[in-house]
Amino acid sequence: MPDSFDVIIIGSGPGGYVCAIRAAQLGLKVACVEKRATLGGTCLNIGCIPSKALLQSSEEFHHATHKLKDHGVLVDGVKLDLARMQARKDEVVNANVKGVEFLFRKNKVTWLKGTGRITAPGKVDVDGTSYEAKHIVLATGSESVPLPGLDVDEKQIVTSTGGLELDQVPGHLVVIGGGYIGLELGSVWRRLGADVTVVEFLDRIVPTMDTEISKALERILARQGMKFRLGTKVTGARKGNDGVTLTIEPAAGGTAEELKADVVLLSIGRRPYTNGTGAGVELDERGRIKTDARYATSVPGIYAIGDAIAGPMLAHKAEEEGVAVAEILAGQAGHVNYAAIPGVVYTWPEVAAVGQTEEELKAAGIAYNVGKFPFTANGRARAMGDTDGFVKLLADKATDRLLGAHIIGPDAGTLIAELTTAIEFGASAEDVARTCHAHPTLEEAVKEAALAVDGRALHI
């Protein structure tokens, strides 16, 4: 008789492991299938966590070599120990994945080690051993999108996985794709001394973000030395002993040219990973698992969350869905407000957004007011020496309800939390403006932007 569970979750990334923990908290007997040697999925092992570790380390190096002197701190003979930097990254990853393993033990979640495959409704095979479950949740995540003509070897042509493991700083790094991942890893290697060129098919970077924010980020990163080839496509690659030669041409058509690189980072997006699960669930036109409002698939008893379904491919979105589906399976009313899912680009300055962009409001015919406030007028930002960027708020013209918030500036990823809460609770710009913010803090820029919606900012 095979072991039986109330819920078996396939995949232990942020969506899967959080779903497992929450379901166990609610009294369900839970197992989580993971084929990696460690828990945590792409995010903890080869994505969010290691990239943030390298971003932090590279920022420290950049501060030591370029910015500390502005504070009267003179440091001579600063050198890069890339091997130690990479080792620290691995230590951070190990601490996080061990943390998830501890949480599984604490909550009595069974880790089924191996590759999971659904053999029939309510039945999961893990490397030859069969298990039964009342409910099955697919949290299988996503994988890097390939580009025809580019043979990824994770040495010369790399995805984010190889881009996190380089053992020397490339002379010239070409990043294909101007989205979150490409800009973050490009920033890491630029700070450490690489020449970085970003090739983007569209006419702007981070194209899903508010256009004004996108253009501001491009200008700031260009000042930091990053080069951009926008409206450009890559049509081929030739590897050699001295690097990679890319063939590029205008996206709209035109004369091809060559672009040489020591390392090429392919970062044109991610796609749902659904192969080999044996689920037989219905997919949409983009290969994502179709689900209803309660995360149920076309096969009774099978549910799906995270990168494998529609919506932004963000770890925290997957976590919220993991909690929601666990609560639904336990008879509660799980829910996710997709209008209040923040997104963050961890360059420096950071970029963060929640809610609708100005372009989306215009397309929907919604009348709105705009409030903006620059960090150049914020006392704490001046004291920090980080005055690039601004806060931009969008509020309904008739009701003043906050519809979108967009920040480019220091610690934008932290600052966006207040505005995510405001949108979650249906707050107005006036509510934010009337809330007392401590002085001197970066958060005062948020308050001033809210005041600016009504044309009454105090410090500009």
C-alpha cells in the first residue's frame, strides 16, 4: 500500500515550499517532491538569492573603489577577491536552503527526494516509488527561454545560472535582454570591472514598467558605464578561442553587424516548466497551465501555482498563491490580489513598482492625477549621497484612489511596501499624504509624491 498524503506538492521553490508549510500548519498531511539535492527551487539555489548576494558584494566593492572617498573615507589598495565573493554567495545560498529544510522538519512536511510524475489522478511516482494524495499541486516553476542560433554552454554563452558562476571578470559582457535579470547581472559585472553592453529587441529596457521609469533607469545605468543597443536583435553567434562573435541587426530590419564579447548572457525571459510531470493538464497558448480562480487545473484534484501559470514570474507572487491554494484545500477562502503584486529591479538605484503604469491607465481610458518627487530634494538621500531617481504616484482623478506607484531610487524595493499596502487596502493618495513619516527618511519622498498628487508638495 503506497504512502498516502492529503497534499503532494511537486516543486519546492518559493511557491511549493510555502504551500507545503501553510498546508501543514492547517493540519494537512503534506509531502513535497524535489529533484534537486537541496530545497528552494530556482530562486534560492540559482536565482533570487545568489544574485542578490553578488549584487550586495559588488555594491560594496564599488563603494570602496568609487564612493567612500566622498565620505572622507580613504582606502588604498582595494583589490577584488572574486573567489571569496563567490564563496560568500554559496554560503548565503546554503544558509537559505538549509533554512527551508529546517522548516519542513519543524512543520512535519515530508520531503520526497527525486523527480515527481503524476501517473493517474491522485497518484504520484517519485523515482519509481508510488504515493497517493487527495490533492496534487504543481509548483514546477520556469526555465530560461532559449534563442535560436545560440548554443548555451554556461561558459561562453550563459544563462543566469552560468552568469552567477563566472570565475573571472569578463572583459566584455554582452547581455541579450534588457529585463530584470539581465540588468541585475549586468550591474554585478559592470561594478567589478567588465564592459557591459545590453542588446534589447524592444526600444526600451524593462518594457513592462512605466515608460518614464524605464527611460530614467536607462540614463542612470548609462552614466554608470553600461551601453545599450535598443531595437536590436541577435541573429547568430560564433564561438572562438577568444570569445563569442554575435551577429546583430536592427529589429525593424537593416544591415547586420558583428559584436564581439568574452561572455554572452542570454536573458530574454523565462517560460513555464511543465515537461515530464505526466499531469495531462490543459495549457494555454504560451505553455502555461490553465487554472480557474481557485487554482484548479482541467484535471480534477490537480492544482497549479507560480511560474507555471499565468501572471508575473515573481517569487513572492508564487508564495501568495501557495498560501492561497493551501487555505483553499483546507476549506478556507484563499485569495490573491493581483493588483497589489510589487515588482523590483535590484540594480542601484533600485526600481520598484506596484499597480498600473501610466500607459495602462491611458489605454484603459482612466482619468488620473500624477504626483512626483525627486530624491534630490530628500534630506536623507542627500546625506547618503544617493539622489538619483524619484517617486511617481498615480491616483484616480475622481476618487483619488491610488492606482499605481513607481519608484526609482535608493532602497526602492523597501519603499514600495508602504504603497503596496495602500493599494491592498484601497487607500487614496491623500491617505498616504496625511500619514506621518519619520524625518529624515527616504520614505518622506513617498509622502511628498502623495502631496504632489494634489499639487501641494512641501519641499520642492
